[in-house]
Amino acid sequence: MLRSTFTGLNMAFLGLNASQKALDVTGQNITNLHTTGYSRQRLDQVAIGPPGPSPYSTVYGARVGQGVLVTGVSQIRDPYLDNRYRAQLSKVGTEDARYAVLEDIGDIFDNVDTNRMQEALDDVVKQMQQLSPKVGTGAEDNLIRSSFEVLLNFIHQNATDLETIRTDLEDKMENTVLKDINEILKGIQEYNVTIRNSQVMGDPALELKDERNLLIDELATYFPINITYDKKMMGSACAVETMSISIEYTDKDGNSQWLKLVEDDEAATLEFKQEEVTQTDENGNPVVDEQGNEVKVMKSYVDVIPAGAVDANGNPDPTQAVKLTDTSIPQGVLKGDLQMLNCYGQFDGSGVKGLGYYETLFNSFVYTMATEMNKLNNQYGFYMKDANGKPVDANGNTITDPEKETAAMDPNWNGDLFESADGKTINAKNIRVSEKWKSGEIQLVTSEELAHGKLDSTANDNLLQMMKLLSTEEIDFKYPTYGGVIYHGNMPNGYANIQAQFGIDSKGTLSVLDSHMQVLENAADNRESVMGVNLDEEVMSLLKYSQAYGACARLMTTMDEALERLINNTGIVGR
């Protein structure tokens, strides 16, 4: 049976068309060799089978196909490699966010600051060494107080710098991180709509998908995401792609839940929130201060109104918001930032040394120094004085000969050298030289003899204890918000311990970050090997499709010659 007269020509034409399209796709790949986020494209084609059964068909008939059919253009991507790359982005995001804050902390507690604090402590001790045991309210006492005020200025500056880091991080969370996330989600939503509309018009919108994938990669740095693709029928014969993005989180009961961030043409809304809660220790028990009151701290979290959660007016419904905390998100920049804002390391059992951990270490140093100095200045009490500052006996009579008479002890004596400016537990922010010491109402108690009214005493036993406390004596550093011993050592090392702990944490975080970065680079290379444009491969494709195009053209010429002979040279015998 003869084939249809023009089947061969149509087959050659289809081959030419397929080769031309393949050359166009190859050219698109080559010209986008350095386009960020571009995914290598390929021509999708299928072979056209032989025609249907014919009444003239026999078992001996050879049925030949009818050429090639171009079905479309698609991207070359591996979903597994995409997921692996994005999951690693989240891990890098966590450590990178934490390390960025640690660098800021390191700028406060660096070697220069530690040396400066050591010099300030040394200056206090130096002034104590120059204090005459016989002088209780003279210039030397003022010099010691002035040296302490210089020390407190350093402390206040560091406390302010720590508070600035916290304020800046809160501002970054509210006005940068969450703003970026909301814009990314909005952008993905808009791309979903544009891609869907393009596909309705017959355009696969591959370049738009590349732009959307860049946003998805960026979103993956903030938290691990799960992406689901599906098909949606638009009429009886048109199917378009739909996409949803969700994250897995842990609710307050410890159960795993899924939260929709994007649902085709709907996007979630994230908002930064804070609440005051009772601080808890590593056992989950409420922490109380020296007055027995529960200690309150600010905890940061993120409220998420899921995609599609709207009220009766079509606006995002805050009553359906989901609370995300540093413990409910598995990885990502959002988790890292929340950890640095909320976590106190060993002091709350979180194990993460956030800003609260370093604030507690610093407060412990300040609190221990102040309370121990106050304790030494109060340990012997102090004698009662008349209007002229002379010691008096139990009957209120001025003592004329301190060597023969004993001064009465003042039952209302409070010799605290340091106090809290706001009435709360002494910390780095609120510590100050006591108003009584400033006014001269109290003085530095240099000895037990002086405390008991022996004004001509040359003893300096208490002053030596103070000097030893500030230089070499090993003590337990504590803070009321933590029941145990935070550090054991001398005063200079107590401050240097903050830098040491920072160094350990910083080095550990950087090591983990470097490890995650190596895995990320490996995942990126593997993904790029699939989706990236390889110039050598594209040049080979150019040669291949160029040869195919030439062969199809030759086929068309050959079929034309055959038809010409059939039409013009058949049936003319005898003419």
C-alpha cells in the first residue's frame, strides 16, 4: 500500500521544525549562561506513531511513524537537590544569625575592654593603698570613690552597648527580617498568579518560574519550607500549575503542626510581637529576686496569620494567628534571631547562649563586686556620732578619750557603698555609688577599730580585705536570678571570664557555620550541575541540532525529488 503522497514531506517539515526549536532552546541556554537563577531548558518532543488501521492493511504491511512532535519546553531541575539545598540554607541561616549577634557582643567584651576594666580595678586598689588608716572622711576616701565612679562608667557603657544590641536586633526583626519575609511571600504569591495566567495563554512561563525559585531560595534561609506542586483545571482542556508553601512547627503541647505560608494566590502575614513573662530556671521554676518577687523578662515571638485565613471582609484574620517562638521553629534566620533575643543558656536551661546569657554574666560580676564590698563595709557596723562627728557612748555623751571609752554602735547603720538606682537588684545598668557615700554620711570603713570609734587607730585590716577582694581573693560569683555559682575566681578573672565564654561560644558557632557552609556549597554544586548551563554541552547540542536540521532539509529535498519523478515522469511511456 502506498503511503499518503505528502507524508514524507510533512515528516521532513516536522523534523525541521523540531531541530529549529531545539536550536532556539540551545541559544536561550547559551545567552543565559551567567543569568542568576536561570534553569537550563530542554525541548520536549515525542515520536508520532503510524496512522490508524486501514481497510487495506495486511499482516505483512510495514507501518511507519509520521515524524516528531514538539510538546513543549521544560526546565531541567531535580526536586531532591532543590530540597536538600534549601534545607541546608536554613541551617546556615540559624548559625549565621547567631554569629552576627556574637560578633557585636565580641566588640564589647574584647581584649581592649578587658584590659581597661583591669586598669580601672587596679586604680581602685592603688587609691586604697594610699589611704591613711587614720583618715575616715578625708580626700583619700574621695579619691577611692572617684576611682569607683570611673569603673562604674565603664560598666554603664558596656551595659548600654548590650542594651543597644538587643534594641537593634528587635528593630531588625520587626523592620527588616519580617518585612523581607512578608515581601518575599507577597512576591511568590504574585508570581503564582502571573505564571497561572501565562499558562492559560499557552506560555510555560519558565523564566517567571526561575524568578520565583530565587524568592523561594531566599525564603528558605529564614525557616525550613515544604513546597507542593499540583495541577488545576481551567476549563475542560487547560491545566495550570499551582503551588503551596508550608512550614512545620511545634505547638505549645509539643505536637508537630503544618502552617501554610503560600496557598497559590494567598500569602501569610508575619508580625513581630513581645510579651512580658516570668523568667524560669533550668528546671522550669519561676526565678525570684532578692525581695522574693518573680523576675519578669521580655520574650519575643512572631505571629503568623496563615495563607487564606481571612475575616468576613476578606482581610487577614488575627484571631487565627499562629505563635512561632525560638523553640517551635526547627532552623533558619528567624530561629537564630529569636534565640539570641530570648535565651539565657544554662540560666534558663535552653542551652543557647543568647544576649540574656551575657547580660547575666555581666550582671553577676557587677552584683558580686557591689554586694561583697557592701558586706565588708558593713561587717563591723559603725559607731554613733554627735553633731560634730565625734563618737558618743550608749547614753549619747560625747567621748573625749576614745582609748578609755567605747563608742556605742549605731543600730541604724547602713554602710552600703553601692546601691541600685531603681530599687531593684543591683545590675550593670542600675548600679551607682550610694548617695550616703557621695554626701559623706558614710565612709569607707578601713578597720574594725575605726568602726568601733577608735579614731586614732592606724589599723587597716578591713581595707586590706577590700584590696584583696578586688585583686586576688577567689570568690563565688552569683546572681539572684540563678541559684548556683556562675563562676569561681578572683575579681579580674570574673570579668575576663565573660570574654572567655564569648570566645568559646563564638568559636563553636563559627565552626558549625563553616561546616554547614561546606555542605551548602556541595549541595549548590550538585544542584548547579543539573540546572546550570554547561557551555561545552550546549556547543555539542548546537552541532547535533544543526546536523539534524541539515539532514531534515536533505530529507525534504529527497522527498521533493521523489514526488517530482512520480508526478512528472510516471505514465508517459509511448508518448
